[in-house]
Amino acid sequence: MMPILILAAGAASRMRGTDKLLEDVGGQSLLAKQVKAAQAVSTDVRVALPPAPHPRYAIVERLGARPVEVSDAAEGMGASLRTIFATLGPQVRYAMLLLGDLPDITDHDLRTVQKAAETHPEALIWRGATESGRGGHPIIFDRMLFPAFDQLCGDDGGRDIVRQAGNRVHMVPLPGSRARLDLDSPEDWAAWRAARHIT
């Protein structure tokens, strides 16, 4: 079973006091939506979280996903990636990485990228993209790349790892721009809801 690793340890500082991962999306928090989408695809869902105590833990634990505490989350995304990839055992062939703040991503999108890993085994990375071809999420990494995550630091989101894979990155177009659409500010959320006629 392919583990799905959700990054949800960020401080959401641009939300000016509210937590974007606790924002309501269809009657549930964005974080709960992401966990459920992942659980529709895999029984092994791990979620990188800020140091406890934090409200996000209750959501992850209630849904039965595995919380992974990132003790140095304030360092940046590199710490989250380093910590959560370190939880993978030697038997894991590949793992899917998913950002916690992509509100339009669906379980069907996750399956589409997973299928690409099966049909294009020559690649080392299988990456969700926009319809126009811009790289986004989710991203599946072959286990050959796992050791590289041990070296990440600061706010390095793994771009060098993707770059080093060269022509062994297989892009998987997903509908619209949902592979990249994240909502980082109250204005982003307001615009997203207005476009969907959500009050």
C-alpha cells in the first residue's frame, strides 16, 4: 500500500490569526477533507503536524490517520519533508506527497497520479499538474529519492530533488488549476468561495 504523506505543519501566518486548514469546505475542515481524500486511496495516511498541542491533532486522530509531529516545524517546509519521509520503512516502494491546503484536489486526482506511477514505471517522480502543464501536487516519489529528503532544511520544498530527477519526471495533467490552487489568505478564501457561490 502506497503511503500518502500530507503536509499540514505550517503556521498559516498569512491568515492573520485564523487557521486555513480549519476553514470550512463543504461542511468539514479543509484538513479533514484532505485526510478523507487520501484515505479513499490508501490505508496508510500520515500527516505532518506542528508541535502538540494543536487543534489539528484532534482532526487527524478522529479520522484514524497517523499524526507525525514536526518538532522544528518553524524551520520551514524542509523540516516537515525531512521528518515525514523519515517515517517510511525500507519496504515502501514509493510515497505520495500532498499539500494540506489544496481545496479542489479530489480522491480521483490522487488515483489518477497513482495510476501514472503504474503505467509509467520508468519515471522516478509522478507529478500532478495543471491543464496547462505547470507542476503541482500530488507528487509521488520513488524510494530511490527518499534519502535526499534527509538533507532538506529551511523552506526547501524539495524543488532540487525534482530537478535532479531530470527527464524522469512524469507530469500528470489534472482538471483546471487545482493541482496548484492553494488558499493562503482571507482574501484568497473569499475569492474562492465567491467563485463557487459559497456563503
